[in-house]
Amino acid sequence: MTDINKKKEDVKLHLKDLRSDLKRMHLAVTEDMLLPEPDEVKALMSKMDLLLNAIENN
């Protein structure tokens, strides 16, 4: 696997993980009327930062 293909796969994995977490949070807010814990939001922000770094280092 080339370096570019590996980076693409890494970005895809990051996006899938973020999407899953955001869907879970969205459901909790809309269905259960529960706001996410601050630590959950911070963790998602960290994941987004990692994704941004992976994209920018392309």
C-alpha cells in the first residue's frame, strides 16, 4: 500500500469514528434530551484535531 493510500484509509477511519460518535451524541440530545458530558465533547474535538492534522500533512 502506498503512503497516499494509507493516509486516505486513515482519514476514512477517522471520519467513520467521528460520524459514529456524533450520531450517538445527536441521538442522546434529540431523543433522550441529554446534553453530552464536557469530556465527551473535548474527546471529539481532539479526534477532529487529529483528523485535521492528518489532512493538512498530506
